[in-house]
Amino acid sequence: SGHDAIFYNDDQAWGDAIASSVAASQRVQEWPSALARIAALTRHDALGLLEASQLVLNFKGCGLPEAEVTGVLLRASSKLHTLTLFDGSPRRDNGGGEVPHWREAVAALASALRGGGAALTTLNFRHFHLGRDGGGVAASLAVKPRLHTLRLVEVGLRADALALLLRGN
């Protein structure tokens, strides 16, 4: 909750808070299967993911749950120094359609980059659609500069978002 208790005296606010909690609970229930998919994609088991110094993750067919789990890995790992995410796009799911909640997935990664990844020195986005404004990734990396290497290939950023991303890195 981001509000004082009195805020929830209003029925609409209270109902919205309940709906938000239920949605978050449903997303978290997807994390074990997302973790299993990430482990299979990287050929690591769950413990191996925490111990890895480098992760290369093909995001084709992945979405918000995998982005959130990747965020948890970034926050939990003290060893991960290189992260490569590729083939992630709102138009690239397994069925050829649009990936649901892609903007939220990019925002979850941005939040994780801002709040975690203390050891992260190399970040690669290849054919990974960040959106024209970078979905918060640019601002996250500008606020917490620490990267030695940043590779961007076909990410769809505008020039101003790219300039923000490079600030301080």
C-alpha cells in the first residue's frame, strides 16, 4: 500500500486495493512456473541461477512473470555481473501474437535494475523491445550508474531515452 489507512475508508479505494492484491497474488502464483522456464532456458537449476555470474535469457514466449522472476534474481544475486536478454518483443509470443502486459514486463525489469543487481556490470538487450521511452529502464540506469558495458541492439528507443540511459554510465 502506498496510502495512509484513512484513504481506504472510501469504498472505491478499498475495492481497488482488494482487486490489486488479488491480481498481485495471481501473478506471484505464476512465479514457480516462470522460474522453471527461466531455469530451462538457461540450463541452470534454481540454485544455479543464484550462483551464476552470467545469464543469457531468450525471452521469446516469456512475459511479465519471467520479468518479475528475473527481477527477483537481480535483487537476490550477489554474483550476477552479466545479463543478456534477447528476443523480447510485444509481438513475439509462441503463437505469433502480442505478449500480454509487455509494458509491465519492461517496467518490472526497470524496477529490478533500479533496486538490485549490485554486482551487474554488463547489460545486453538484443532485439528486446524496451519501447520508445525505454519503459523506465533508461531512468533506472541513469539514476544508478554502475555499468561498464551496455549493449543495445534493436531495442526501439528514441534518442532522448538513449541519452538518459547513457547518463552517468
